[in-house]
Amino acid sequence: MNLSSYINICFVCLYRRLF
């Protein structure tokens, strides 16, 4: 598992959750 990928997914999840 790549940390970068995980961070990217987390960021998208947060973005979707905010909006």
C-alpha cells in the first residue's frame, strides 16, 4: 500500500464530505 495513495483518497473523502 502506498502512503501517497492513502492520503489522496483521504483528501477526496474529506472534500466530498465537506461538500
